Amino acid sequence: MLKFFPFAIVGFVCFMLGFGLRGFFSSPAETVVRVPEAREQAAMSVELIEPLVELEEVELEIVEPATLEIEAASGAQLMKPSDAIFNCQQIQQRGRFTEELQNMVLAWIEDDSSLSDSEKEQLFNVVQISALQGGSIPQEVSLSQVIGQLSNPEIRNAWKASNTDSPMRAAIFSELAAAELAEHSPDDLLLATTGWTPWERAQYSDTLLTTMAQSDLNAAVEWGKANPESFSAGAIRELFTQYSRSDARGLEQALSDIQDPKLRAGAIEALAARRVMNTEVALEWADSLATPEEQALAHDVIYEMTPRGIGVSITSRDGFPEVANVVRSSNGLRRGDRIVGVIENGGEPIDTFGRSLEDVVEYIRGEPGTEVTVQVLRGNKSTGVTQVETVITREQLYFD
């Protein structure tokens, strides 16, 4: 074993010498490659982490627009009205659209400094009720009632522009009429309806006329007289009804200057209705009108507005319709009679106990000259109560 020992020592020395020389004579390129290799791995690790952070930031940026879309209507006071309406219209789901539309209008109400707290509260209630009305009144029409009371014309203009092609545009524009008439002439407002159907234009023009009459009756009358073809007979009649309430004598004097048949008919109907409280005088006036057609029209109005029946007024007491006053003493009824039945044309008695006064009056009234049988309970000293049956001929009743 000792003879191998020198060889072992020599081998170990050579090994150590070779290892040292290897490090001394190694290529610099190899040394550079190994050290940066670890650094590159560290750098790559950092680069891999940084994109993950960037992706998280991108995801947050994607969430924000969605949140803005949902809350756009709620923050309507921070946006132009046209933009707020546009954002609502992009919502496809009807339920969510309805909710955001309400939120938008609520924000406009809250932002209107011209409204008192109580006025805002009233408008808030209208908005909330609009959600409960279902299909009876479209929500856009209900909300137009509110928008018409806001002071910002930009909101009204944006609302009108967004509903120009709506099938409900006549109703929507009509709800804005009062506010619009304060800023524009009625003729200018009608120009905006060019292209509408005749029915839509008639609805809107009638609303403009009646709304205008509430704030400036004389101006409305002049506008109506200048454009009779633009309005329905009902709107003309309503206009002159307001005129007759304000100045019946003035309307009667103006009648001689009115030539258009529709306008004359409306004025005559209004005057006849006004005069009917003195029926005899009203009939005399009707007979004095220029043509048989106008006389007949006035007589028809007087006839329709004067009561026809048995000449009593009734009230309700203990479930019974009770005679409160007798207008015509020849009918055989007395004050205090309790009506228990009505018989028409020999038919079966209609029990009146517990029925509404409106129903009882409807049973008793009828055309002049026709007969009705009335059953009543009448107080009696000996028996306490007596049932009386009276046949009464209905008449046209005149006011004194």
C-alpha cells in the first residue's frame, strides 16, 4: 500500500493544479454568460409580474364605463339633458330603462333651484306614480307632466327632440304646452308639427288653444277666431264657455261680428248654457237668433241642460232615497217621503233601498211626457208609516 502512496499524492497535486489552471485560463465569454444569466432570469421574472399589474389596471378601466352607464341617469344633473336622455335610450331592457328614466327626471327635479321643497315633493310623487300606472298612461307622457313644470328650457327641448318620432308625441308635446306658450307663439309651436297626422295636429292645436285661454283668454279668442279650421268644435265650444263665464255680455255683443259657422255655433252653445239658469229668458233669446238652425241649436242646449223628471230633489237617509224638496207640487209627493221602488212602463219594481243617489235619479228621470210609478213610505200618525204608490208624468223643468 505504501508503494502506491506517492502516486496518490502526485495525482492529487495534478488534480488541484488542473482545477486552478482551468479557472485561470477560462474564456471571459463563459464568465460573462453565467453571471448575467441569473440576472436575466430575475429581470424576466420582473417583466412577467409587471404585465399582470397592467392587466389588473386595464380591467379596472373596463369596469368604470359600465358603472357610468348604469349611473348615468342618476347623475343627470352633471350631464347635458340630451346626453342623459341618449344614455337612457341605449338601455335595451325595458324594466331597467324605466327605472333609469325615472332617476334621470328625479335628478332634474332635485337640480331645479326654482322649485320649492314642497313643489319638488309633489313632482317626486308624480314620478313615482308614473311607475305604478302600467299601461293606462305611458310613462313618457306622465313624465312630460313633470318636465313641463321644470324651469330649464334645455330639458324640454331635449325631451321634445327625443320624442319627435314617438307615437305618443301629440300627448307628450301637449303636456309641455303651458311652458312652451310662455316662450313661443302658438303658430311657431304648430309649425313644429309639420308632417304629423291630422289627428295628432288636431289634438295638439286643441290643447294649445285651451291652455292659452287659461292664461290669456283674449289672446286665445283672437287666435281661435283667426284659425277656426285648426280646432275641433269641442275646443271652440270650451273656449267660448270660458269667455261667457268671464264676460257673457261681451260674448253676446261679439256674436254679431262672428261669421264663421263653427265659431258661431260654439258661441251660441256657450251663451245658451250660460243663460239656462233663467230658462224662460233663455228660450226667448234662442228664438231671437238669426237662422232656424241657430235657434234649434240653442234650444237643444237649453233642453239638455235643464232637468227632466218628476220635480223633486232627493237626498239619502238611513239607506233610503228621501224627498228633500218638491219643485212641482202636482206630482203627489211630499217632503220626507222615502222612495222604496220605481216602476217603469208597468214592469217590475226596482228596489231603491241601499242604492246610490245617482242610480235612483237615473231610474226616475226620463223624457218629458213619459210616465213613471214611484213607491214611497210616508209617515202616518195612526200606523206610523204608510206605503203610497204614485204615477207621475215626467216634465221638462225650468229654472226661474
